[in-house]
Amino acid sequence: MTLPYPIECQDVTTLAVQTQEAPYFARKCIDAFDRLYEESATRTKFFSVAIHPYAAGQPHAIKYLEQIYEHVAKSTGVLIWNGREIFDWYAKAPEKFVGPSK
């Protein structure tokens, strides 16, 4: 099983590679979440954010990471899971996630 691992909503990509400021990282993640949340009205969507303690976990950036989590948590019907919880959900009925038959 491959778990969602985003490139654009990843602190290292945004903060270190693109050298953007932490508020931009928060805005980008919140915008991505809002779009996926809107689309989730018709089918399940995953919003993933990849974080590393040496990037978004730094004192100057942590409040922006908290803003992302606070924004996501206030949305109705959203589950906040780690990788193990996603795997457990999938493993209960993997046949539901198989693509169309030929």
C-alpha cells in the first residue's frame, strides 16, 4: 500500500527548497485542503501534509503548522488520521478501492 505523501504540501519542499516563509506554507496547505474538502462532497478525498521537525517544527514556524491543523479540525466530517489509521481503514475492505474491471 502506498500512503499519500504530498510534494506541494510538504514543509521541506516549501520552506527549504522553494525558500518560502512559513505563513505561505500554511496558506498553501489551507487552500489545498479547502479545495479537496469542497470536492469531497461527491467522493472521499485525502488531504496530506508532510512535516518534519527540522522544518515546520521549528519555533518560528510551528504556529503556522498549528493553523493548518486548527483549520482542518474545524471542518465537519473530516477524520484526522496517521498512516497506520489510513492503512487499517483500507485493509478492512480493499476490494472497495479496486479500479474498474476491463
